[in-house]
Amino acid sequence: MPNQAPAQRGDEVFDVVNEHDEVIGHATRREVHARGLRHRAVHVLVFDAQGRVFLQKRSMAKDSAPGCWDSSCSGHLDAGEDYIPAARRELVEEIGLHITGLHLLTPVLRSEACADTGNEFVWVYRLQSEGPFVLNPAEIERGEWFAPGEVTRRIAEHPAEYARSFRYLWAKFCAL
């Protein structure tokens, strides 16, 4: 069963980083977001054998982009955490997916911190899995499989239904 903790806590501590993604301090989630400090995040795109991508519809309890479609899973790095362990942790916390050596996270792109990512340096990983997924209701309202072209079309037609960072990262992913 995934972690049933709240969708986010304002007292979580993140690494604050400089323009080179080097740790320069620590601050709470609340302070990082209020002050627009650079920090770190991961996104994982889970694809099935047919090439469809699993997207989550974010819970209305989320502090950013509530009710919007987003990557299969995503989240901030905790203070002192590296990108791959954070991606593995988020997979468990959000969609209940424990990955082993047979399931490899493939890094597909790195994004600089910018307004479109909420001032986050982001690593995006790709994973192939059929699930099963156990969605954390504090994090996710529901999830669905989509053909990549359908995601691109839907973002173009209804951009407000998708988290800003996901729209930005999806465009970069599709351009690879």
C-alpha cells in the first residue's frame, strides 16, 4: 500500500541550489516556493508495451496544479537526496510501484531551473511497466494510459488541464 501521508507538508526540507544545481543551503517547501528559490525535482514517464504513457490526474489537495494532468509520477528531492533515489521513492509513494534491477529508470532529459518548472532543476526518467499501480489518493485523483500523440493533441487543445511543468517537459521530451 502506498504512503497515505498528506499530499505535501510545508515543513519538508529541500536543498536550495544555485544556477549550477549545486547545493547552497536548505529551506522548507513553504519557503522555497514562497521565495522562488531554485531546488530539485524528478518526473517519471511510465510507458506500457504498446507505447502508451500513464498520466496521473493530480489530487485537488495538491498545493500546485491541483486537478491537472501530470507525469506518471513527480516530486521534489528531499534535502541530501539524489535524483534516482527520489524517482524510486516517488514511484512507491504516488503509484505504489516498487522497481527492481529488472525495471530500469532511463534518464531521458534534464531541464534547467526556469519559470516553467517552478524554478526546479528536473531530471525526467522513462520506465517501462504494465503496473499494477496502487494510486495514493492524497496525491492522485486517477490515472489513465494515453497514446503520446493524444497527449500532445490534448495539451494543444486544453493546456490548462495539464500542469505547467508537465506541458514544458512533455514538449522537450517529444523533441528528442
